[in-house]
Amino acid sequence: MYSLISKILRAGATLLSAFCLLSLVLPTHVAAKDLVSARSYWEDAQGQSSFDDAQTQSYTSYDGILAKGYSDSVFWLRLRVEPVAAVQASEKLVLRVRPSFLDQVVLFDPADTTRTGPVNAGDMTAWAESEYQSLNHGFLIASLPQARDVYLRVSSTSTLMIHVEVLTQLDASRLDHTQELIYSVSTGLIVMFLAWVFVSWLNDRDHVNRAFVIKQLASILYTVGYFGYFRVFFGESVSPTGINLLFNIVVIAATGLAFWYETHFLRDYELPAWLMRVVRSFYVSAFVAMALLFSGYTRLALQFNMVVIGVGSAFLLIAVLVFLRNPPNKQTAGVPFRFNRSTVTVYYLSLTFALWVAVWPSLGFDVATEYSLHNLVLNGFFSGLLMTILLQVRVRRFELSRREVSNALYLSQQQVAFERQRRDEQTHFLHMLMHELKTPLAVIDMALHTHTDPEKSAAYASRAVVDMKAILERCIDADQIEEGALEAKVERVDVVRLVNELIFSQNIQAERLSLQMPEVPEVLTDRQYLRIILGNLLDNALRYSDGRTPVDIQVVQSDGPDGAPGVAVTFSNRPGLAAWPEPSKVFQKYYRSTGAQSQSGTGLGLFLVSSLANRIGAYCRYAPDEKRVRFVLWLPI
């Protein structure tokens, strides 16, 4: 189930990533003409200047995006707006301001006589009260037939980074829709990265995956807030001040949790303890930033947070370059998988580069670009994508490692069980051997100490030696079968002749046997195996039969269950003191019925019969009738 969900999420993430990357690559301003022909700014260090004062100041020109970092100053922007011939005088233009986290943007348009005063926008203005309702800040300004200057007064507790453009309403609508689509896809991807790793965590409960899930939750909240959705979702129920505070809390928490995640990721790499304490201090610094935020030092808290991002990411890269070594091939207990040094270095190099491209202009040290407007969100997206891929690789390796450990454990348990079984069999074998040899040894001892009838004593001793040899031969045969030491040599064998040879070699009295052995075709088998099988079946029938009745041996031509031609050899006898064996246990190793315990035997005879029959493509079955114990051996021709 987890595997199926993971595959679905992986496919969805791939499609969305491809779409998002395509959206970033394709130009979004092709059909939009910016009507601002010149931009300039003036810094009001005291923040007390009126619009009249600002008009008389000397402005510094700039292009594109103005980035001034975290500043207490108020910045005045002067924009030269060109007329548009295709636009009717009654149609309004859109003055579009990005990004969405600027606190206060005030418009002054002295050429528009229809306005009675300045117009407010920004985070501290309710979304419902905004003149131009969008995820961005904006205003609706008059379209005049001549070029004119409009002014913006900008102040913010966050980094002061601003991009302004004047567009027709159609162009502004197209750009807003494109932006909303990209925002939705980006947010969906970050959610999918979370779901993908979350499903993996449900399966393996890995601490790195768990930390990534928590970090990604904070990243989702940050992304939603950064894109301006907090103002849209909470605008009717929460004041602008409350929404602004909520977003600042999310910003700091996301930074702290990001570094907290990195400590979990690096924990498996056995870095020096002091270095890991320094890494932990970066996420602990989030509490310092929170304290500054709730103490009323909002700008200082956010600036401190941005500095921590820059310094922390650089420190992580240096730590990896200097102190990280390739992990040993053998995994440490509790650490299922670790990436090699090169992979980790590439990850932190990419992470640090992406963050510093964002941090540098946010602190006001460099010229901002379009990327800078969405710096940390894009960094969160790409780092989330990269880390999700790495974690999925880690999960796969984790699973392989776990399977290897599971297989090794299973094999170890099987080996232990096998050794225990062997030990039990050896114990059973020794007890059986001691028990079975005790009787013939006692007979030999009695024969040696009896002087009244030497010939009779010698006969008893000779019989006892034969019994001992039979016991030892069966033990050797059973051991060779289990070890695979006996190799089958297939040849043509006359079954009737082989049975007669066995009867002659064992010097069996004629009245003990009833033979029905007509001439049958020769069988294709191993002579030695077949001799052992027939010998054990014959010995079993003679040993445990009623001594007053004969043992029947029948050899006939008979087809097998699948219709294959063959020869069947049947041994039947009336049960003696051993009584009837249990059908389910009769071919088990060391099995002897309760009644057979009083007689000499090993419990290996029928086990040998069944095992050897299987080796030569034959089979032996226990088929008793109402009066007789019957064993039928079928051999292929």
C-alpha cells in the first residue's frame, strides 16, 4: 500500500515539477508592457518628510528592483509614467507593487485631480480595503495623455525590496493569473514533497524523514504567507497587524526548523560533538529572534533571522567540506544508510549558493533580481525537491538494508534451528544407538561367559554381531543420504533376481516367505539404492510380522499414477508385537511404534526407503488392508 501511494506521489511530483520549471523558464512579461520609463529614489532617514518636502529632494535613479535591506528609513520612489495611446482616458492603469510582504506603500499622484489625497496599500492595509485586490499590492491610477511623475512612500519592518511597474488592466490581469498559477503549482509541489516523505516515514519511522515532514510543514506555511494568501484567507477575521505578526512568527519558525532538520540529517555522519553543538545553536537562535519579535523589535528580529540563515548555511558548508568523511561501507547500528561525502557536499553547496543569492540582496549588499523577490520560497522549493529526491534514495537504501538485515536474521534463525535440530538428532541418535547396541552386546557377553553349549553360544554371538552391523549400516546410509554423498548410477536392473539375491544372502527360511514373482521387465534405476530399499522393506516385514505367518512378496508389472509403465514390489505381513504403525509417521526418521520399542531396530529403515525412492524417481507408499501391513514400491521401467 505504501509503495503504491509513493509511486502515485512520485508521478504527481514529477509532472508538477516539470510544469513549474517550464513556467519559470518561459517569459511571463512577453505580452506586458511596463509604462514606467524612469525610476529613482530618495532616502528619508528620519521618516518625517511630507510629500511637499519629498518633491524638492534630489533623487537617485535605479533600474529594476530596489533593494535596501533592513532599514529604519522611509524610501520615496519617483516613477515616470508614459501615456498609452491605445488606452481610453476613462480606463485606469494598474500600478503593481511586489513583493507582498511590504508593510506600507503610499501613493501620491499630483497629476490626478480626481484624487483628494494619498492612497494606502501594503500589509498594514486590510485586503478588503485595497484599491487593487490581488496577491500583490497595487493601485488604480488614471491614464493621462501626457507623461507624468507619481510618487510612492515605502516603509517596512522586513527587508526593503521593491519592484514597481505600471500596466494596463488587461496586462496586469494576465500577469496576476500567471503568477497565481505558478504560486498554486509551487505550493502544491511543496505539499507533495511533504506527502511523499510522510508516506515513507509511516513505513520506516526514520528520524530524518520525520524531521523533514515537520520542517516542510513550516515551509508550506511560509510559502502560503509569502505569496500573500494570509491577507486573503484571514483578512476578514484578523487585523492587518495580527496577520503581519503571524507571518513574522512563521518566518522565524521556518528558519529554526530548517536548521533543526539539518542537525537530524548530519547526526548520522558522526561529526565532532562541538561542531554539532554549533549547528544546534542556529536553530536555538530562533528563540532569540522570537524574543526580539515579541519585545517589539520586529525589524531587528527579522534581520537577525536573515543573518542566521546566511551564517548558518555557510557554516554548514564549511563543516561538511572540512570535517565530513566518507562513511564506512559497513553501516553503523541504527544508521541504515548514509550518503557519501560528494553527495552531501553537492547538496550543501547548492543549498548555500541558493540561500546566499537570496540573503545578500535581502541585507542590502547587492543588486536584486527577479529571483530575489521570491528568493527563500524558490530556495525552499528547490532544496525541498533536492532533499526529497535524496531522502527517497535514502528510503530505498534503507529498505534494501533492512531487507538484508531481515534476511540475515532469518538465515541466522534458520541456522540456529538447523543446528538445534542436528543437536537433537545427534542426541536422539546416540540414545537410540546405545539402546539398540545394548541388547546384542549383552548377548555377546552372555555367550562369552557361557560354557555349557559353545556352539549355541557362538550362534547367539554371531547373530548379535549381524544385528550390530545392520544397525551401523543403516546409520551410515542415513547419514550419507542427508549429506548427499550417495550418487545414483542408473542402469538396467532385474528386480526379481535382486530380491532373490537378498533372500539368499540373509539365509531366510523358506517357510517365512510367500513369493509371487513372475518375470517382469527390467527397471532403469540405481542397483545399490534399490538393494538398500528392498533390503530394508524385507527386514522390516520379517522383523515386525507375526512369526507364525509368512511374509508375502509380490512383483508385478504396473503403471504409475501418471500412466507411466513400471514395476510394483509389494511386501505384506500380518502385524506382530509391534502392532500397526501410524500412517502419518511411518516414514519419519527415528519413528518406531510403541509396540516396536521392545525389539531391536533404529527407526531408520523406512526413512531410508522413502528418501532413496525419491532419489531414483520411484515412490513407496504405506497401503495396509484390514488384516495385513502392506508397503508398495513402484519403480519406473
